[in-house]
Amino acid sequence: MELPQNFDKNKIEKECIQNAKLEAIEKAFGSVLTQKNTNSLSNTIGNGEVKTQQMFSSNSFSYLSGKWISDINPPVIEYFNYKKTEWISAKVSGYVKQLSIDEISKNPSTPNDFLALAFSSKNLGNDRKSIEYLEKYFELTTDNFFEPHQIYIDLMDSEDRLEEAVKFYENKYDKDSSVFSLLMLTLAKKDELSLIDISNKYPTSALGKILMIKTSIKNNVIMKNISMENYCERLEIAENLNEFINSKYYKNTKDFLSQNTAKNIFNDIEKITLMNLSNLRNDYIKDKMVELINKSKTIYNTKDDIVNDVVKNLNDDFMFKCSNKETLIKFINKYYKE
């Protein structure tokens, strides 16, 4: 795990060992985190506008937990530098036992215990108890996983206690100044459009980009109510986001408790919308490039002259307003044939 600033050595080592033991339990028994939902979706693309409707009906979460019985060997702590950042790791070995929810509820002690109980309570419809367990989970760990916090915000909203959730994340952000806490604070405030600004400000945050994509599609901000001057830029954004959700960077993100929920956070309509917007720009670029290159070839003989003529003509095209000369030349070379 990455070392925070001004950390307490004993505390951080204890937490690292605890996390290593939880990972060992997960490897021994596997983790099951499922999210069941029913969506009714419709999508229309045309005239530079995307309309998306989504109805969300239900959630069901479960999480498998276990208990660390005893160490086989003492934990081994290592401090190291990775990509100019200080990290700490722990190697553990021990005896573990898989536990049922009933067994966990008798003597919950670890973050995973309270998380499993929170999910169980939520599935049983006991939202207030689920909130209590989640708050205990947050007390015991500094891990920043999306699912528990998203559930907490949703539950606090359903209980008309969002102001308390906002206060919780304000305090959390004051303490750790993390991008994650800022994102959760923004969600608790229901200030979803600010997620786009946060994502742009912190481009290395995978979770920030993920939430920005969902917000953009939900609110149609990629394509809705934009001038023709911004049309190219918005399509370029869609193209970049489409590349992102198909990249290893997204698929390997550590912001989720389970890769199952990481893979499914984008529904099919969101993926299709981004893909269609991306293809819209690519198809236009290809057709326009071939047209202008062939036209310039009837006037000029050298490639340099042809390229300069195409660049000149493209500068007047609304679809290329967001592209600099270097990008335009790259497009031309892609479709230029001797």
C-alpha cells in the first residue's frame, strides 16, 4: 500500500498487516461481491445529441468473509520506492477459517466482518443497521473502495440523512485530502457535474474518470446543448473515454472491492453510446480526409504540398477545430496513399 504523508509507523504497519491478512483470506476462499439490477434503457443518437433513459430497480450485495486464526510465521514488513512514491508491503502466513454471517455477527472485529454484516443487513431491508455497520467499517480501515461508500451514500439519501453524509465526507477530506474523498463528497452533495471538473483536474484518478463518464452519459453533457465550435471537442472526449473503458488502466483499477463490479459499472447502453460517438467522429474524419487528399492530388504533385493544402482546408472544418496541426498531419498520414 502507498504510504500517506506524516504517517504513524506502528499504525501503518498494523494496517498493512491487516490488509495482507484480508487478501490472504480472499485468496483462500475467494470473494463474492455481486450487484444485481434490472435496467430499462433506451438510446437515440442523432443531430449531435444523445438521449439516454435509465430506470434502476434493485440492488443486492453479498460478501464472503473469513477469520484469521493464528500466524504460522511472523509478518514480514518491507518499505520500498515505486515510481517515485514510498510504499509499504507485508508478507503473512497463517491459519484461516471461513465464516457464515451468523458466526460473524456474534463477534465482529475486522473491517471485513462489518462490511459483510452491512451487506447482509441491506439485503434484509434493515437500512439503518446497514448504515451503522458501514460507519464501523469506515472507522476500522482507510481503504478507499467504491462500493461501500456508494451504498452508504445511497442509504443515507433514502433515510433523508444526506447532510450527515456530506459532513462525514467533509471531515474525511479534511483529514486525508484524497481525490477519493473529494469524489465521494461530490456524490454526497449530488453535485455530479463537478465530477467532470475533478476528473480533468486529477487525470490519473481512474475512479474520477469512471464517474465522469457515467455522469456525462446520464446528463448528456458530452453532446447536449453545445455549439458547433465545441462539437469536435466533445466527440474527441467521447473517443478518449471509449478508449479508456477498453484499456488495461480501467480493467486493472484498484478502486473496487471486486473486479466483478469494476467490469460491470458501465452498463451496455453507456458503452454503446460512447462507441457510437467515437465511431461518428472516426467515420467523418476518414471520409473527409480521403475526399480532401484526392482533391489535392489533382492540384499538387508532392506529398508535402498535398499535406499543406489539406491542413489549410481542414482548418475551416468544424470537426477539426479541436485538432492542432500535428494531429491533423497524423490523420492525413493515416489515410494518405501514394
